[in-house]
Amino acid sequence: MQFTNEELKKKIDELKAKLSVTVVAHFYQRDEVFEVGDITGDSLELATKTRDDDSEFVLFCGVGFMGQSVKVLSPEKRVVMPKVACCAMARMIDSMYYDDSVKFMEDHGIAKENILPITYINSNAEVKAKVGEMGGLVCTSSNAKKIITTALGEGKKILFVPDRCLGQNIANQMGLKSCVIGDGADPKESDIICYNGFCSVHQLFTLEDIEFYRKKFPGILIATHPECDPAICDASDFVGSTSQIIKYIKELPLDQKVAVGTEFNLVNRLRKKNTYVLSSTKPECPTMNETTLYDVYITLKAIDDGEPINEITIDEKTQKWAKVALERMMDL
């Protein structure tokens, strides 16, 4: 049976009123999905806010590693996802590739006990657990600089996974030397050794895009996410996480033009006037856009029928060490 979005929203509201469930939606979700979220925000915001929520179920609209983070921090909750979509960056590293990265550093004369791993939150629970077991911790794009500053105090080499761009951008901001595994550089000569992962959406933005907007609109500001290539961030007026970009743009005068280098759905909701997407193509995350309003309805209906679908489960050891890595970050 076909339903309109309005009909689906009505059915969703009826089920939400009936069930012990909280719908959580990431900033990058489709507008109609984002609008039915009881809690909205970026990945860490969502994981932390749901800890204080009393509902039995969390229905998470986002990608797989985010649902896992909720389950890791709140193991007593039942976490379900309309689509267990997989972030392309998170898929670029797994337990085996992580172990290979540690071995790479050891093969280049860096003892394992002198490696401090940091994983971007955009990684699966198994990688977070590996990092936790080695004494490392998680970071987000908003707190990466603070996490790395603290980590450097231990006098160790930092293995940063999986986003090379975020690692390099933070290194540049702090005047540190970085390298990327596989680029031929000697890791002993760098402070931060980055795994060669990246966000496919944030790779869409180019220097040509920036030049185009600066020429078309003199005085325009360029705001980008630190998952963009370092050359893009270096040419920007502002670089920040999703939440930081939102705050930055809200504080601009309405007549100030700004071009934004991050996911389309978010940019499209920021301001209806004088806000542009920094790309000649639509920078839309395919996995974030997998979840539809109908998927949300079906997932709620499954809970109501007593047969929840797409429930997130994590084994005990992974749960333990992934939580350690996340909580080390939160303690800072």
C-alpha cells in the first residue's frame, strides 16, 4: 500500500505515542526523516543525549557506527535502525586493517607501547574496541584538537584512524608534522600517522569551487568541514564540525553570503537565503539518504508487533573496550 508523507507522519506519531520509543535522527538525514526525530544532532550528540532518555527503544536514523555508539554507551537500551546503512569511511577500516597499521609502525621502528591510537567516531565498534585495549580513545571532528593535544602529553606517536583529512587538518592547525600510511614518508619523522581513509562526500569539494564562488560573489565566506582535503580547509574562512558550522552560520548577518562544504541535506536546512552548497554536484551522502519515512514507519510497526527488526547487538568484549575508548574521550 502506498502512503503519502503526511499519512506516514500521522501513523508514525500514533505509534510513537503508543510505544516506549525515541526516534533519533542525524543532521544528514532527509528532511522528512529529520522532522520526525525526537532527538536530532551530530553523531556524538545523539549518543550522549540518548543516555538520559527513558524509552526502552531507540530508533536511530543514521548509519551503522552511530547506532553502535548508542548501544555501547547505553547497553541496556534496545537500539533499532530503519536501515543499517554503512558509512563509507567507517568501512575503510576494520580490525585487520587496524592491526596492519600498528604493524606498519612497528616495522618502522616504533614500539607498540609507544603508539597511542585515536579513532575518529566514524568507525565501527570493533575498531573502537581495539583502540580502547591499546590505551587509546575516540575523538569527534569538534574535539579532535583537544584530544590530540592531551594525547601528545604522553610523548607517544599518534596513530589516527580512519580519516586522513581530519588527522592532517588538525596537525596543520597545531603546527605538527603528519604523514599518511602508504605515502612513503617515515612515520618516525611525524607526530601523527594517519590511516588512508576519507569521506567520499567531503572529497567532492575542490579549490575550483572556492575560486568560482569568490569570483561570483565578492566578500562571500567559505565554511568547510575538517573531513575535506587540507587544501580546501586551508582556503576556507571557517573550518568546523557539523554543529560548529551550524552555529557559525546562525551567527552571520542574513545578508552575508556563505558557501558551505558539507552534506547537502544539512546545508539546505541552514538558511534559505544567501547560503550555497560549495559544489557543482549535489554532495549528498548516499548511505545517510537510504533511510526513508516508510522505513521509519515499518520499524515502529515491527516494535508494535513485538518483532523488532534491525536491532543492534555487540559482543561483550567489544562492548567493554569500545565503551572504554568512548568514555576516555568524554572524561576529557
